[in-house]
Amino acid sequence: MNLSGATLRGANLRGAGLCKADLRGADLRGTQLIGTGLSHADLTGSAAWDVKLDSRTRQGNLIVTPPDQPAVMVDNIKVAQFSG
């Protein structure tokens, strides 16, 4: 599923199955991703909390700051949760 660059701001994706999804650079600000399945997904340039990942989920440059502030990026969701 190609959702790269998609504007998903404020969407309710709670519990959704987004396995193998391409979410590179997607705007996920305010999106509910609690329990969302993201195994084998590519989250590069996006951010998500409390999601289901596996060793093949790609992460990197996850933005942990609001859009009106200079971007602070981290390499994985665990660090993003700690930073947020």
C-alpha cells in the first residue's frame, strides 16, 4: 500500500492493518495509531506511537516536534516516544 507523502493528519487509524505500507514522509500529525499494525512498513520521515512493528519495519528521521518548530528527528519509535 503506497501512502508515501499522504496527508493523514487527524485520521483515526487505531488498530488498522498497515503491514507493508509505504508511509515515507506521510503527515501523521494528530493521527491515532494506537495498536496499528505496521510490520514490514516504511515509516521513514514519519512518526507513530504504540504500534506493532517487526524487524523489517523501516524507521528513520522520525519527526518529534510540532510543525511550527524546527524539526527534531530521531531514528526509531522507541527514541521518539522517549523524546515526546
